[in-house]
Amino acid sequence: MAHPFFGGTRDLSLCPRLSVKGVKSKEFKGYTTGELATYFGVSTNTINNWINKEGRFLKYNANGQMEVVKREVPNEKLRIHPEYWFDSPSGMRYQVKELVETYELDKAEWDASKEQNMKSEEEQIVAFLEHFKKKYKGQDFNAVFGKKNWNQLNSEEETDAAMWSFFLQRLKDDKNSWD
């Protein structure tokens, strides 16, 4: 997954003014520190430190100048608007909405990938069993290890035999529990 802190620009004139889908500036008050913590992959305490101590969130004031977002009183509930900016530890400046959009796109891609690549436990076990059968030229477990004494096996064979027998037993146990 891509991380929003890699890349970016310091020159604010190069940053396009994007609109966040479904968010109207007058209606949406901004992201909570908890939401930002999720988007940034950090703790809420880190977000609060960025606000209270480090001044990492910036906004344009009425004169068009950038200023640090501050709490008026300690522990004030604060929301960070998508149009605000974030100064990353690397020195790069990003618009908050771009970081949120990047997070949402990465999350959607990750979720889709997990869904596509997720195998059931039974499918994984069958894949391991097929691996061992292929490794031992199509023979089943008993043909390969059935008559051998465990003390006669080299370390690779011993590992394969242990894993192969474990997966066979696991599949057998699962099938018995399905009946």
C-alpha cells in the first residue's frame, strides 16, 4: 500500500484545490482527531501532539495567509477541515483531503485484494497436500513415508513428513466435524 507521506510538494501554488466527494465546506465541520488518527495510521495522542505542540496542521486565514491550527482552550474539541494542510515530518506539505482520499483508495484496494486472495483453511490445507504430493512425484504420504522409521529420515524429510501428516490429520478432523 502507498503511504501518503511519500511524494508531495512544498510549493502551494502547485497543489490543486480539489473537492472532497460528498463534502460541502459549509456543512462538513471536519475530521475528529480519532478519524485523523485512523487516516494517518497513528494514535490520537500523536494527532493531539501535532496540534498542541508541533503545529503540523495549517489553514488559510481571512487575509489569505497560512496559520497554524490551534486550540483556543486546552482540551477543546477540534475538527480539522479537509481544506487544511498538514506539514509532514519529512517536511512535505499535503492537503488533508488528499491524505484522506489516498487512505480511502488504499484501503479499498487492500480490502479488494484480501477478498480476491483469501482462501479458506480447507483450500490452504489442500494446497499444502498438493505441494507435498508434487514434491514426491505424485506419491501419497503412505507410499513415501509409510514404511520408513522416523529415525531414518533426513531433516528435510522429517519436516515434510511432520507437516504432511499434520495437514492430512487436520483435513480428516475437519471432515469428521462437518458430518
